[in-house]
Amino acid sequence: MDIGPKRLVRWAISIFSGRASSIVGVLVIYAILARVMAKAAFGDYLLMQSIAVAVGFLATGGLNRLVPRDIRRHLSLGEAGKASDIFGRGLVVGIPVLIATTLLTAVMLRFCGAAVGLVVDWKCSLLIAVYILLLSVHQFLAEVLRSLYQVAKASLFAGNTGGPIQIAITLAVFVFLKATIGKGRQLTLIEVMEVHILVLAVLTPILIRFCYAEFRKHGVHAKWDGDIRSTSLWYVSESPALAMSQFATYATSNMDVWIAGNVLPPESVAFYLAPRRLAFLVSSLLQVMNSLVTPIVPDLYAKEEIAKLQQVLRQTATVSAIPTVLISIPLLLAPEMVCTTAFDNTFAPSALPLFVLTLGQVVNSLSGSCGLTLMLTGHQQQALYVNLLCGAAMLAVVGFLGQLDLGPLAIVATLTTCLQFGLLWLAARHYVGVWTHPSTNVGEVMQFGRDLLARKTG
């Protein structure tokens, strides 16, 4: 398939529309829950969301990257039969891995949740585990759709905390609950989790149907040759490293969340995690671009079109960098006003963490899709080493400093983010041969912008 500027623009618009609506929906959900949940319960909810995304990478066992990557690679070479075999292998391995991880998660949360500041009973731990299972299924199937270049459909369901459809329905439920619950009545974490699970369960069959229809169009079906040995070698050779690399990337970027759950008083956890969510708006456009390039990177890399790959990566980095700067301005100039407006007046102490964490996300965005590029080109181990190094460095600094307050914790987290994405950026150049930062070619950027405007007005 030809990947020209107009096709990139069309995909970018669909991904951006889905991502933007998801971000707005999530922020409104947080604003509602901050008012209808106790501060400690709201902090537990934000902590749970972070844990759910991290465990989700392990629950898919790396297959959310390996299967779509190999399917795209074989389809680009006209090998639909091999793509079918890859999907069959993914199902044979993935289903038991997903179930086992879900059960283990429930047990670990019940007995070890206190290690990250989340103390839950059996009912709540099981609900969180089921939520992770459904969210992982959505993530996997959305990535498969994206590997078939069904970017618009994938954008409806993709997202670390759910796609725009799921978020819109969830938001409608929470708006209804806020309007109907009695005065002084507060929602519990269990009630909030039940809403999320119900919405995901309703949407899962729809997503499965979309994938089945697209597979038929491409001549792909679930086929397994029954060879346990070759399937095991295929999985073990790359998938665990992909899973650990994704987990390590996310865990390193979110380690401060779990540290906050340990070192901060329960009522102060929300004062750190809420502004952190706002700061991550800065790099949200980069996540949109990551979704855009996911099917393109393995395609161009398999064809050894390295110059074209770098051009695409730097174009998309430029597109994400411009709104990054615009979004960061109010967060850096008026952080206290942003926090008190988004949540309520009690969140004024969140201003300093918001300012510091925003700086780290600016660096993240300007580094481009470096980590994703490493994972999609078979260099997941190098990405894993970088993330493990940065995670260990952060733990060492926190251990040395001891008890931390909101501001110092945010500074440590930001310095770790700068180190992490700086090293991944250099690794992408060294191992893949591409730079991933924004382009300085003004003519190239202007052409991409004209294509974008032409698409929107046309």
C-alpha cells in the first residue's frame, strides 16, 4: 500500500479526532469523580488506572506488538497464508497467557497491593483484574485492526484507558449517577469499576466483529498448524522481550505514581496524580502519532526504506510538537489556576507538580516515536535495557533522598523522563538508523500542513 502524505493526513485526522474526544471525556470523568468520590478513594482510582495499564502490557504477553507487526510484515510481502498462521499462533498462546495474568493480578492486588499504596479486598481486586482483561482484549484487537490499515476503526477503540466510544458511554453513565445520587452520597471504587467493566463487556463483541470482517477482506483467518515447538519458539524468541519492554517503558514513566502511593499521605496522593494526568496532555499528540506510525514502521523497515521511514517519523513528530508547545503554555504559566479550575479549590497544592511534570512531557514529545520505533523493528531488548536502567536510577535516587513531598517527587520523575527518552532517541538512531525528533525542513512541514488543511476543507 502506498503511504503518501494524503493517506497520512487522513489517518492523522481520524486518530486525532478519536484521541481528542477521549482526552476531553477522561478529563470530564475525572472532574466528576473528584466531586463524587472521597479524596482517598479518588486517589485509589487514579492509582488503579496506572496499574491497570502497566499490567495490561504483561497480560497481552507482548502479542499486542508481535502479532500486528508480523501480520503487517507478511501482508506487505503478499503472504496472507503466513499472516493467518501468525494470528492463529497469537490466539493459541495469548488466551491462556491473558487468563493466567488476570488471575495472578487479582491475587497480587489482594495481598501485595499495599506495596504500591492500593489496599483492596477480594471483590475489588477481582473487579480490577476483569477490567484489565477486557481492556487488554480491546488493546490487542485495536492494534490488529491498525495493522490492517483500518486506522479509523481502531481509533474508536484504542487508548490506554479505553477508546472514545467506551469513554463516551462511561461518561454518560457517570453524569447520570452524579445527577441522581443523593446529596452527600459518595461513589466507592467498586461502584466505579463496575461501570467501567459493564461498558467494556458490551463493546467487546462489536470490536471482535470488526476484526473478523477485516480479516476476511484480506484473506486472513485464524489458522494453527498444531506445531507446539515452532509456536513456542516463535513466542519465546521475541514476545516476552516486547512485553517487558512495553511494561518497562510504562513502568519507568509511571514509577512516580506508585512511589506517590507509598510515600505520600492518602489524602495527598490525589494532589500528585491529578495534575500528573493534566501534564500528560502535553504528550497526548505524540501518542496519536504513535498510533499513526504503528503499521507504517514495520512495513517500511521490512522493505529497507530507511530514508522514507525517517521522513515519516520526523513529519509526525513535527505535527505533534506544535500543539505540544501550545498546550504546555497555560500549564507552565498558570498551573494553580488550571488545577483549581479542572478539579476544585482544594487542589491548589498541585500547581508545583503540574509545572515540573509538564517540562518532562515536553521533552518526551520532542523525542518523537523513538521507543516505539525500536520495538517495531526488532530492537525491543535495547529499549528494555534503557528503561530498566532509568527505572533503577529513579529508585536509587528516591531511596537516597528518603521521604519526598509533592515537589521533589515531581523533580525526580521529570529528570528520569528526560534521561529515559534522551537515551531511547539516541538508541533509535544507532540501531535503526533514523532520527525521530521534529523536522527542521520548513518546506516539508508546510507541505504536510497544506495536505492537512486540504483534507479538512475538502
